Amino acid sequence: MGNLLYLIAVILVIAWLVGFVGYSTGGLIHILLVIAVIAILFQIIQGKRIA
């Protein structure tokens, strides 16, 4: 029974780490998307063609 509880604890810690890293990466992806949109808007405002 102790091994089962240990296994469940390890699985929960791994799931927590994956969720934490996934959430942080999700935030980073949103920031990069905002930066990309701002860069495109600057190119449109300056009149350059988007390659």
C-alpha cells in the first residue's frame, strides 16, 4: 500500500510540474504573439511590404 501511495504522489508531482511549465509557456506564447502583431502593425504604418 505504501508503494501505491508513493506512486500516486510521484504522478501528482509530475502532473503539477507539467501544468506549471505548460502554463508558463502558454503565457510566453501569448507575449510572443503580441510582439509579432505589434511588429506587423509598425510595418504597415511605415508602408513597407510584409515579406
